[in-house]
Amino acid sequence: MIVPVILSGGSGTRLWPVSTSAAPKQFQPLIGEVSLFRQTLDRVADRARFAAPLVVCGPGHVAPVEADLAAAGIADARVIVEPAARNTAPAIALAARACDPDSLLLVMPADHVMTDVTAFLRAIDTARPAVEAGAIATFGIAPSHPETGYGYIAAGEVHPDAPGVHSVRRFVEKPPRERAEAMLAEGGHYWNAGIFLMRADHFLTELERQQPAMAAACTAAMTDARHDGGRVHPDTDAFLHSPADSIDYAVMERADRVVVAPVDPGWSDVGGWAALHTLGAKDDAGNVRIGDVVTLDAERNYLRADGGKRIAVVGVSDLIVVTHGDDILVIPRERAQEVKAIVEYLAAHPPR
């Protein structure tokens, strides 16, 4: 069976004030009734296909992770508690060391949305023969528009062992709009969702070849790990010797055998409030209204009233208005990515 490895780091600062470092977006019910992390668990709940999940998170997120695991009825999950944040490559290395060498790992961020899980499961089945033959597979999302906030994957020839899977010609960092438009016009380019299928030993071999210091630190950290029930605590001193880097930079861009499985699962990384407007159910005027919301002559707004407060808007369009606790956010929808600047400002100017 495939081991789901769920990476639950990050603070989701572009979704302030709902998402904070103490309660980040993956533990919030931003779409639907349950958290994004719980939705990720549900995506791999079929025990005929998937083994018990392996979650990698920081110490501050153990409680919400375990609460969602309990709510999902999962009693046999393992939780690797990272001593410090070191980005995705070391996190995956810890998970790979916690599994049998020939285990198939499905690596997923905890904070994404998929509306067509069946399509995603089919893509996993499509990619599996190539992975069992030695490749590391990434899943390329069929692009709907020339997005500049995502990296892209350029697909090459069809893999001989897996029809529907392609070799990767190159990874493209977040492009300017003109290049994104050209890639869509050319075809064969996909959004990089940061989701991977790999054998544990194949990933570790690539890591040792390309990032020996990282591989050594993570191996030492897991060799001397402390186990507390379902929790795994890597050795802190050893892990702090690991460089910090993403799997894309540390491994994928120079790996020997990388393939992409194209898929269109209704995916979003929920990267900001504008994404939630796109995903949300809209009224006849294009407004997404959550909670106690009143609109008069208002169009295409995202309006979210949390915590018992009411939002009333009149004669405005294309705004994001969010109340949460004592905080209120008002920002044009087209500038939604700038919420991160608010978080940075508030960190630099704490209340007296």
C-alpha cells in the first residue's frame, strides 16, 4: 500500500486574520465544514489503497493534527515532530527514513483543496508503474489560465512503462505573465502542485547524491529519534545540522528520473483570499457570503463574518472583507496577495 506523507508546516500568512502562525490555514474550515488538513486525510482514507498516514509537523501543531486525526477516526497514524522548520526536503527525508526502503510514499501538503478526488486517485494509479520502475513522479495540474504565482512543469516524452505519464523536460519558476501565456499556448506545461509519488529508497538515494549534508543530518536525526506512542521526535542536535531547502531545489530539478502525471482534480493551493472567492459558492451578484452578511448593490465580493460579527456592504465591488476575533480585513480582491505585508507590519509594530 501507499503511505500518505502529509506535510503540515507553514502559517498561511496570506489568509490573515483567519490563518495565523498559531492556527494556520490547514487547520481552518475555509472550504466546507472541516479543516483543509482533515480534507487531506479524507482524500487518502481508503485502507485498501493507502496505509496509515504519516504526518510531519512542528511542535506547535501537534495538538490540532492529533485532534483532526481523532475526528477522522485514525488511531494508527504516526506524527513526526520536526525540531525546527527546514523546508520540505528535510521533512520528506525524515518521513522516508521512518518507512521501509521499498515503501511508496505519496507526499502532499496539508493545505490544498481538490474537488475531484477520483481524478487524483486515477492519476496515482497512472503514475505508479513509472515509480515502481525507479522514477520520482510529480503531479502536474492542467492550467486553466496563465497563473504567475505557480511554478510550472514542462512535459516531455511519454514514459515507456506508464502511458499517460511523461518525462520532465524542465521545471519553470514562477514566470512573468508573458511567459505563462506562451507556455499555455504551446501546451505540455502544467502547474507544479508540490505533490509527489516516490519510493522511499529512491528518494533517499537522490538526496544522498545531491545533498549529502542534508541526507546525513536527517539520517542521524531519525537514528537517534525518540518515540512516544505515535509521535516520533527526531534528534534535535542532528536535525539542526541539516540545510534548509525545498524538494524542488534540493532534489527534483537535478534528479535522474523524474516524471509528471497530468491531472485535473479541481486543485487549489488556497494561496489567498482571492482563491477562496474563486472556490466559494456565489450568489447571483458573484458575492461569496459566509456567516452573517448583508449585501446591497454589491458585486463579486468575498465576505466572511466569523466570531458572531455582522458584515454589511453597500455599493462596493471586488472587495475582500473578513472579520475574525478582534481583527477586520478590508482589501481589494486584486491586491489580495498583499495581506502578507499586513502580517509583516503587525509583527514589526506590536501593540503597546
